[in-house]
Amino acid sequence: MKKSGFITLKRNTLKIIILLFFTQIFLISTCFILSGKGTPIQTDVGFGKAPVIDGILDLTNSEWSSARKLNLDLFQDLDNETNGLPIDFWILQTEPSQGIYNLDFLIRFNLNDHSSSEYDNEFVGILIADWDNRLNFTDAKIVQFSNISGNTQQYLDYYITDNAYYEDSVSNGEGVAKLDGNEIVYEFSIPVEKGEGGIEDVELEHVAEFDFKIVYGKTAIYPDGIIVSNIVSIYLDPPRKPAEDISELIILVSTIIVFSAIGAFYIFYLYRITQLKKKIERIRS
């Protein structure tokens, strides 16, 4: 009977440890990269440390660590989503020291023979629609190469009227790209609640949802040069503690709780073994 009780205790303890382990795995997995499907793809975005907009992803400085990370495809036809160009699409809100909020984007992808002359005039753009006129894209931020192998590029800011692109009188935001082998990284930063609305720019605001169209092409003609695209609908969270920092805190606290519980059960398990051994020794004596 004593041996049977010991085996039952051992099994129950093992079940609890396994349950706690898989609970921890589930909590961590919820913060991994999301896969975006459907049109438009919908997501929200919180706050984090401002990255350097230079086209270089510096993981040693935890750049973009708090970003909302999506894996999505750009398609020739959004009504027939086949043979897409897979990209990493990261989104982050930041607050620079001067008090102006920014919405930052990172777009990363690979293409075979990316440094060949075929891609000399490659571009990536972020088109923006106002919150009250969804899918009507009237603002365009574009990083356009004129010589990709020589890293000759420029950031362009356009307003769109009747599908025609007109360069803004004052450029708003910034964008840079960097080619490394066949991998290229585009980074954009666009002000939020800048307080200078007008016909040339969509004024991004917190606690509102905006449609963004990511476009890619190889000819410096807009919109005819656009080859593939996709749409992401983004809700801008209000200023508060960085959303990803909260997630990291939840993971940290849950890790402490889970492993503390495992330690407590292990100590209790050893205690019960000790008590059973004492009882067995008393019975034998």
C-alpha cells in the first residue's frame, strides 16, 4: 500500500510539471511572429524603442525587438493570391526625445540575383489611406533606387489624386534601404499626430485605424511600375507603456511562477519521499 501511494504521488507530480511546462510554452508562443492572411490583414501596434532608420537590422542593440512582426506575401492580384513575394513586415510606434510620435516600418525580403542590373530601379513604397476613407490611398512614401548595386537611392513623398502621383512640396518622414547579398531591408519612419494636416499627407492619429498598402516594383513609374502589393489595416494604440514590454513582463512573471511552482513541487516530492522512507524504516524495525 505504501509503495502504491508513492507511485501515485510520483505520477501526479509528473503530470503537474508537464502541464506547467506546456502552459509556459503556450504563453511564449503567443509573442512569436504572426502570419498575415486575407485582405486587408488586420493588426494593432504598440510602442517600443526607436530604431535607427538606416536599412540595417542591428539585432545586437535589440532593434525592432518590440515591433509587431508579420510574415506576409505581396501579390500581383489581391483577388487571386498566388505566387506571392514573401516579406517580413514589422511595425512599431516610437516616441523620440523631441516628443513627436513616429510609426516605423521594416520590410525585408530575398530575391535571386538581387544585385543584378534588372533591379537597378527597384522601389518599395508605403501607400496610406485616411481613416474615414478606407482603401482610398492618397499618400505615398517611397524608397526608390537609381543604382541598387551602388546604393544610390532617394526617399520620395507623394500625394495621390485620381491615381496620379505628385511630389509633396515638403517631404514628410524618412526612408532608407540597404542591400546585403540577395537580402534587402527597407526602413520607413512616418510622424504620427504631427499636427500639420493638409492635402498632401494623411495625418496619422492614435486610437484610429488606417489602411497601408505595401508596394514593390522595378521601374521608377507610379503606379504603372508597381508589380506586387498587399494591404495591412493597422490600429494605432494610444500612447502607453510599450505593448511588447508588457508581453515580455508577462512572460518573465509567468516563467518565475512556473519554475517556482516546479521547484515547490520538487521540494514537496523529496519531502514526501523522505517521509515515506521514515515510515518504511519504522515498519521494518
